[in-house]
Amino acid sequence: MTYIGLISDTHGTFGDEFRKFFDPVDQVWHAGDFGGGLTTAQEIAAFKPLVGVYGNCDDRALRFDYPEYKCFECEQTTVLMMHIGGSPGHYYPEAKRLIEIIRPDIFVCGHSHILRVEYDRHYSMMYLNPGAAGLQGWQQYRTALRFRISGRDISDMEVLKLPR
């Protein structure tokens, strides 16, 4: 069993509230827009093992260390992560192309600043967008997710919701 913390759109902010929420997790997944150059990514990576992708607001230095999209296995689950992905029924063209090729069990994206967890029946996959953890943007709340993956099962989904 692997305990995951999922975050996106930190835009240079990774505060104590998120550290406390992620303290029990085994690894943190970041769906892009770290902000702050490599500093924010390095701060998170020093805290917990980090899997991430770059976002549209991330600079060149960060893009050397983090790819545009990432496909990986966690337990027996295939994960596809990218920053700009859209949402079920409205995927961006590149996201849709990759989903159709890879057929992930979990699709993770950010960018919208809208927390959304949904099972996409069309692609038989879990859609996860943790919303935005940073202060930049129009969101009313700062959010993050944590959950467990055991084999092919996802369980114990929890949301951190903080006022902006």
C-alpha cells in the first residue's frame, strides 16, 4: 500500500498546513505550476519523495527536471499526469490523445484551480484534479488530496480545504 499526497498549482507556496496534511504520506505527486523556479520543487522533494510535471507557469530550469507529462506505475495502477488536461468529457487534445494511447487507471491534472475527483466511465479511469494549493489565482479555497493505493484499489480519499 502506498499513501499519496496530491497537490497542484502551488505557485511558490508550500506552507505548514500542507506539510502537516502530507506528513503521513509516502510520496507527493505535483501536477504542475510549482512556481518559484526550482525552489518550491526542491522544498517539497526534501520533505517527501516527489513525482511531478511542469506547468504552464513554470520556468525553464524546472522544465529540465520535470517533464510535460509523466506515465508511471504505483502499486499495480497506471498513472498519467500532466498539468493541462481538461476534465471528463472535455479533455484537451493532447491529454485525450495520451489517455487513448496509455489507458491509465488514474489521470491526474491541475491548471483549472478547481478541485475535482470523478470516475470517468468512458475511459474507465479515476480523474483527479487537486485544485490549487497556492495563493495565486481566483480560487476561493486552497486544496490538496491524500489517498491510498493498494494494488489497483484507491481508498481513503481526503481533502485539505483552506481559506485563501
